[in-house]
Amino acid sequence: MLLSYWELKNWFTDVDYTIVGSGIVGLHTALRLRERFPKSKILVLEKGMLPQGASTKNAGFACFGSISEIIDDLKSHSQDDVVHLIQRRWDGLQLLRKRLGDGAIDFKPYGGYELFLKKDETAYEECLEKLPFINEILTPLFKSDVFAKTVNPFGFLNIYDQLIFNPFEAQIDTGNMMQALLKQAVSHDILILNQQNVTSFVDNQNGVEVVLATLDSAAPRVDDFSFKTKKLLFATNGFAGQLTSGKVKPARAQVLITEPIADLKIKGTFHLDKGYYYFRNIGNRILFGGGRNLDFEGETTSEFGQTEIIQNRLEEVLKEVILPNQKFDVAHRWSGIMGLGSSKNPIVEQLSNNVYCGVRLGGMGVAIGSLIGKELADLIQ
């Protein structure tokens, strides 16, 4: 790819910090670097037309884990690890709200609910039994009980009568959030280039040579181009498997949204089946996603798309549980790519002398992404 003098000078010369990924983590990394290094040249590269992973494709839950998720995490992580992770998610949410403002992200503190299908008797009873203990270990952080039993006021069917309510949950507008972040980045003289795919890089100790593949819209071919940057930071989450020697695996999340529903009474964020299903209202529509547990192998993919087994199950639960005896039409379907691993703890580390990464957000990017971006930027000495 033959660049002009102007293109080379303005975008690819004397680059101090190059961030790969323009999602929540990448843009918070860039903004934090700008705070720390006001005169630096900061470049953000994004392989998609829009942020490619989950930042613009998530459900807009401002949450830190349902009670069944927390209980499940305690079976594979220590109590201290689980509480610390919830603390980081909570701190990340406060950082996001402080940076952008509640108005900009359409923050609505409606609270969150967990409901239990009739077939989930064991999980239901375990959550009720352990509710006091979970509140006890979280009280030092939230200064009050987090979870409480409540009745079902929403008309859901085929579930146990009692729901578990969390007043600290909220919903946001994901699109507004990302637009606000992009505007802040541009206003702070951060360069963002889309449809730039990093294919390789070499750390030469005094800097990093980065190789890009760019799809030329005028001629459908891929051209390689390389440039030098002092530091390279990866914020690619679900696409970070090679960087982390397999410690991060992609996990596809499928989502649908209904057409507007007259007199919709559902308001809040809702969890089912240890967080594998989740839904919320967006005005008078229902957004519903999940079902990855129906096909773990098939959904461990970085390919976008939908499958019949999951989409059929989402519609089935909508009809039988969420919107029983109510007509609805599906308006749109999409998917996003999360980054998961054997541990829920994010990876924020230096990979070589001048290369760093902040990945593996565990499906909690809205909550923890802001904090991971800050921590990633703060690795730079």
C-alpha cells in the first residue's frame, strides 16, 4: 500500500502509543494515556468498521454478577478472589459513570432480578439457602444487603414464585456509551483508524514494528503496510487467544430484540440459569440473549452469526416464560464475541519489553472494561 507523504507524517510517524481495539478497554486505555502523557502521539487501530468484539454488541447491563453466578464462581475461585473481582467490576462501573456521566450513557438504576425456571429447583434452593452468606461477604463493599427475595410482579410463567432482587444493578444504552467514548477520544487528539487489521508485530527492544493488512475498498485485495511505535497495547479481548497462549477463548453471544410491545410492564435487567440467559426492556421492547450453554463447542468461536438451536430456544423462553399469552415479533438478531477463560480474572500484563495486553473480561466488559483500560495504561512506565 503506497501512502502519501501526508498520510505517513500525520498518522504513522513518531507514534508513541498504539492501541489495538477501539472498544471500551481500548478507548479507556487511550484516554488514560492522554492523562498521563499529554503531549504523546496516540493511535488506536480497529479491524472493524465499528468496534469488532462486544463493546457495541452487548446487552447494556450495568451489573457485576447475579447471585447464582457468584455462587458458581465460589466453586472454582477463592472467596477473596470472587469478592475482589466484584469490587473491580463495581469500581469499573463507577469509573465509566464518572468519565461519561449518567446522562450520556442513559443510566437507569431500575435494579436487577434473577428468576428460576421450574426445572432449576436445585439452583433455586441453593441460592435461597446461601443468600444470607453472599450478602455477608458483600456487605463490606456495598454497606448494605445486595440480594433480597421478592415476589414476581411481571407476570412471568413457569418459574418459581420468588425472584431475587439486586438494587445495585442498572441498564445503559450501549450505543450512546460508545459514541460518548469516541467523542472524548477524538476531542483529546487521539487518532482512530478503522478497518486496520494487525497481522504481526516485532518488539525490537527500542520500539515495535507493526504490520497492518488493510482492505482496499477500491480494489478487493489485502495490502501489507508496517510502521513503528514506541509501545503497543492490545485491547482485543475475545480475539486475544494467540497473544495469551490460549488463556483467552472467544465466546459468541447471540441476541435478539422484539418489535415494540404495547403496555409492556417489564422494567429492569434480568438473569436466568447462572447468567447464561439475560434480558431487559429497552423502552417497550425486550432484548433477550444467551443460550451459549446449549452448545459450548459451537459457540467457542470468533465468527459472528446465529444458530437455530439457540435462536429457537430464545424464542421459546420468550413465549413460555417472559411474554406468556402475549403476541410479539422479533425485529432484529445479532451476536457479539466475548473473551473467557478458566479464570474469571482479567489478564492485564506486559508481554515483552514494549508490548502489553488487557483482555479476558469474562462477559463483564461494561462493568470492568473501564478499569482494565486504566490498569493497562498504568503499566507503562
